[in-house]
Amino acid sequence: MPFCESYSGEPLWKNSDDLIQAAFPHLRAGLAMDRFIKALKEEGVLLLGKDTGEGLAVLQRISGLLEKEHGKAPLLLKEQADRDDLGLVAKLLINSAAARWVLVENSYPSGHLYELPFVDMAGVVVAVVQHEGQGASFMPDEAMLKNAQWRRFSYEFETLPAVLADAVQWAEAAVTSAKKARRSARPWSGADSETADPTDGDQS
């Protein structure tokens, strides 16, 4: 039996839409694969930070604002299903690369301190938000020194919606800038072509 066929004789790729939807349940169900990937890169925002206690409450508030005010599909890493064939770092890298950009809530010490170097390695846009006068780590500051795709935003409880709006605006502009730079660096991709990047949408 060819490796690309299931035991029923059906090509495995016929089930790819279902497989991708199962892997990323935070986005709209029922999308064909090409539309699903486009939606993922236009809407998905990976949230990292303390995901217990008061830290989780802040992440949930941010998640609600991203969804209701900015039309994003926020996801917490812990809510994504674990797989026996993927380690924690691989899970982090896959979700970081799949999302449009990453938001780190850096007010409270947590496992995200271990995750930050791998997020930096993924080469994605990262918005860091933290409560004024608090900060779990100076790692984001170091990343910002060498990487224009990282930026920190400080907030008070009552200013979080406005500060988050600034972070979203910056992150969207940073994603657009990074995409244009990559196109220019890849002459084989047709930098002037409208079809050069299948994830381009109204937000890009």
C-alpha cells in the first residue's frame, strides 16, 4: 500500500482539512485548508504568560479584548492539545509560527521565561505587555535590542484596552513590514506579484 493511502484506500490528504482543524481548534470550523491557513495567519494570536491565578485572569481579559475589539483568534498554549510525537518546544514553535503574531504578558514570573528564547528563534512578531512597575524578566528587553520585531507596552489596569489597541496596531504594521522585507529578499517568489503571499488580506 502506498504510504500516502489509508487502510481504506482513500488518500490521506483528503482528510487534511479535518486534521488541521483538529490541531488548531481555536479558529473557525468548517474552512477549507487554504482558507483555514489564511484565517490562521490573519487572526491567530498566541498568548504567553502566567496561565494560573492572577496571571491567567489577565490573559483571559486580554483574550476577550483581542477577540471582541480587534477580531483576533487568541489562543493559550496550554489549551492546545499535547501530542506524544511533539515535545513542548516543538509545540511552542509550531503554534508561534502558525499564529499571525505572539503576545507575551510579562508581569508575572512563569514558564514563559523558558519559552522566550525559542519564540525569538522562530523569528515572529512579538508584542510584550506588562503592568507598569512590574516585569518578570529582562529577556524581552534584550530581545528588543537586537530585534525590531519585538516591542514592549506598559499598562495600568484601567489603560489595558487602550494599550492593547496600540500593541495590536504596532504588531499588524510589523507583520506587514516583515512580509514586504521577505518578499524583497526572495526574488524567486515574485515580489511584485499579488499572489506571492497567499495569506495577504485586508489587514496586510
